[in-house]
Amino acid sequence: MPDPVSESRRSVQAHPLAAILSALVPGLGQASKGDIRQASLVFLISSALLGLVWGIARTMAPAKGGVAATFLLILVVLPWWVIQSYHAFLPAAERGGWGHTMHTIRTHAHDIRYLGALFLLSAVMDLYIIVTNPDYALPVFCTRPGGVLGILAKAQSPTLHTLIGYGFMRLHRWALLLYLAYAAYGLVNVAVNFACFGYGLVRTVFLFTLIAFTAYVLWRRECFQPARTADQPL
């Protein structure tokens, strides 16, 4: 006969092992807890998304396909991967469906923390590009500065991404203000570069991504109020 106390404890206990399993193989964490239906759904969606990324990379021109596949991987596949892992992590008492999972993510501002993690990842990628391509000159307001100015122009990207990423992870209000200032600079810079250099795939994708990111951050700006979210558990 089941022990009601043990059942109650399991219903409010988080499942870090299930989250790890789902991070390795989507749906595996749900399956480890006996939720085969959810596990199958997660696995099918994840497989479809990965297949879409692979198809885009294979069918488009190498340059365009690589850019499109990378952005789809970072902006769609990776968030889904994290969400389904978090869904597996939640206690049974709190896992009332995907709607409840998304509500929990928004309530604890995990979406903003995820954006912060993306900024930190971007800082690492920027630094790698700078180190492996020392002769690359970053276009800034229709110019490609060299020398010390060129180094400073390139260094500002990983530096600001690191600061914004840390601030978003900690939900600091100064990070919101810093991001908005950085976004304004980025929008003006890309608009000027469009006028000087014309259309560019990376430039265009960056512009629309920046607009979407900024709109979302403004919509979620209340997360940066410390009294509401800073002390909430992860």
C-alpha cells in the first residue's frame, strides 16, 4: 500500500537528475519519471527542430545556410531544449502542463536569465572571433577603424555582452539601462552601415534580432525590479 507521506514528498520534490537526462536526450527525463506521453512529445518536437536546422544548413547556400541554421539553433532550438529540461526538473505538484511550466519560468524571470546566458555565450563567441581573426575590422558608423581604435571597437562587444549577461542573470536594473543604451547604439550603427555598405545578410539578421530582443526586454522590464524578483529562488 502506498505511503501517503512518501507520495506527498515526491510530489513536491524537484528532479535534478531528470533535468540532466532531458538535457542530454530530450524527453529522457520525463520518461525516467514514467511520463511516456510527454517524453514522446518532447522527443518528436526536438527531433523536428533539429531536422529543420539540418535541412536549412544543407539546402541553402553555405554562407546563408550557416547563418540561418545558427540563428535558428540559438533562438529556437536551444530555448526549447532548456524549457523541456526545466519541465522535467519541476516537481510533480508544480508540473501542471506546459502552460504552468511557462508561467513558472516567467514568474521567476528565468527567461531574462536565459537571455543573460545568451549574452555571456555571445561574449565568448565574440572573443573567439576577435582572437582568430585579428585583421578583421568591425564597421562602426561607416568606418573600419584600425590600430588602437580598431582594438577598442572590437573589444566593446565582448565587454558589454559580459556586463549585460551578468546583470541579466542577477536581474540588476542597471543591466536593463545598459542594454537599452547598447541597443540604441546598435540600431543607429546598423542603420548607418546599411546606408554606406548596403544590404548584408548578417547585418539584416542582426537588425531584426536586435529589434525583437529589445521589444521582449521592454515587455519584461518589470523583472528588473529587485523587490519583485531578485530574492525569488531559481
